[in-house]
Amino acid sequence: MIDFYFEFSSPYGYIASQVAEETEKRIGRPMRWRPFLLGPVFKVTGQAPLVEIPMKGEYSKRDFSRTARMHDVPFRYPGKFPIGTVAALRAFYWLDDQDPKKARELAKALYRAYFVDGIDISAPAAVLEIAKGLGIDAEALAKALEDPAIKERGKKEVDAALAAGVFGSPFFIVDGEPFWGVDRLPMLEAWVRKGGW
Amino acid sequence: MIDFYFEFSSPYGYIASQVAEETEKRIGRPMRWRPFLLGPVFKVTGQAPLVEIPMKGEYSKRDFSRTARMHDVPFRYPGKFPIGTVAALRAFYWLDDQDPKKARELAKALYRAYFVDGIDISAPAAVLEIAKGLGIDAEALAKALEDPAIKERGKKEVDAALAAGVFGSPFFIVDGEPFWGVDRLPMLEAWVRKGGW
């Protein structure tokens, strides 16, 4: 199993969501998709969203598009960025407990809505709408988003990511070995094939 | 021409110094080696040395060794890290004005001294010793390290790196296109071959 951590507001996480399944198929190791929140992580690391850092921010904006084009992944820099993604996170884990395959589908649809169609997925209504479009029970999901048990589930997942040393998005852990960044997928693949080095 | 910016105290810069010439040969575009200082850059970006950042620091230490092993580059985490590298920088540019090929040789020797032999190259005496070992006139270099003109030359180079948007090490710029990190050399190579995308 490979843990694939991502934040719904992360451009590199989005790109990873579009290409990680190719890596997964090639190396034959299933991935567990695990959204988390960068906000609580930044509190621990003292870091800030990439685009807010002088110089690095400009570079990052350029690199988001360039990396997306390199992978033939459609990408449009969202009007509102970054955004809070706790509703998307909760929706994902609620669904993941019932149907992990469908949850992955939802994650990809949420990412496309935000990074291709420019939809602000911080709004629970947007998450419900997107879920509905995939045939997911939006009424049950609306209730779940307010359910303390689901809120707690989300919190536990974020804590687990922190405990695992996840400080950025995307982040992969395979056999205890961490890989940060979509640009490290080739290294991860080589690592798995060779059994490390 | 490809500008190759690096800081002498940067492990990824060191690894790049050991592998960038392979890229240079393969793509047939000469590189101009341009050491700079991360200190003044961090003042602008508000960033800190990688290893001082919670979580990211631990990951980085692991990744320095892992990346070095991947490239078959010898690497030992220095006892004192990071260090000030202004003497190394000044020595480089003093020599670069006379003999760029020899300056590159000096850069590689300084890097090896620090990241393989654990020599603290922040000390001018260590820089002189290493230069001497390469047949460089150590007496002339000792004078140059105190020469206001050389100090000014070094300062100008650091300012030029900042003006070019260099915020990390290593950093490459080819035809105005920036690439940050030794792990981005494959992307730089693809970019040059395809003429961008």
C-alpha cells in the first residue's frame, strides 16, 4: 500500500491526482488516497502557502501551469486561491468509508471543478452539487457534513498526516519512505522497483 | 547559455555540481556557474534553512543522502551546517575572471571538501588550502579575499541572482525559463530539447 496525501487546494496535489494512477498501475502497488489540510500543517512548520512567499510565489505560479502542461493535464489558476477545503475533506472520508473507489472519483471531480472550471469548492453547496452529479446521495452527504462523527473523522485524518510527517502536498509514503511532490513520482517508482537504495 | 546558480552550503547545490555537467554535455548548451548566498535571499523571501523547518527539516536530511545515493555521489552530512560561504564565493569569482574552467574545478573541490571530507569551508584558511591543492596562487588569492573590489564583485553577483528571481539552490535559468532544484534537471533537459511546451 502507498499512502497518497493531498490537500484539495493544492495545484500539485491536483496534478498528482491526475497522474498517480498511472504510477499505481505501472508498479502494481495500490494507493490509499488521503486528503488532509495544509492549514494545521503550516501552523506546525511555520510555513505559508507557496504563492504568498516572495519570489517563490511567482515561480510557483509559473511552475503549476508548466508542470500541468508537461503532463497534459488541464489547469486554470483559480480566481480564489488558496481556499479552505474542510467540506471537501469531510465529504471524501464520509464516502470513503462506504465506497473508496467512488470517493476517489469524487476527489478527482472536486479537483477538476476547482482547477479546471474555477468553482469555489470551499462552499459545502458546491461540494454537494458535484457529488450529486456523480450520483451520490446529496441529502445524506449534507447531513454527514454536519455530523460531529464525520468532523472528528476528518480531524483524525489530519492529525494522522501530521504524525506521519506530511508537511506538503502531494506527499507519498511507501514502506515508511516519504516522497514529497508530484515531481518525485519517478523517484518513488524507482524506489519501489529497486526496493530502495 | 544556461545559468547555474548555487550556494556552497547547499547539499542539493553540491549534488547538482556533480551531475550538471552530464546534462550540459547531453544537451550541448554550456553552463555558467554562478555561486550566490542564500542568506540575503532568505531575508527577502522570509524563508529559513531547510533543516531548521519542523518536519521538512527531517525529510530534507533524509532526502539529501537518498538523492546523493541515487546519483552515485558521495555525501556526508557535515558536522557544522549550514555555514557562511562568502570566502568560497569571493575565491570563485576572483578565479572565474581569470580562468572559468579552473574556477569550476575549485567549486567542485570546495564542495567535496565540505560535503565529503567534512572540512569547514567557511574559514578563509580552508579555502586557501583547497585552492593551493589545485595549484592556484594562494598568496594572490589571500590578498584578493581582502580586496574591496572582489568583495564588491561578490555582492553584485548575489544582487544579480536576487534580481533574476533565484530563491533557492541549485537554480537554473535557460532562455529566461527558471528551474529550481537538482530534481528538476530532467525537466530542464526536456524543456531545452523541445524548445519549451
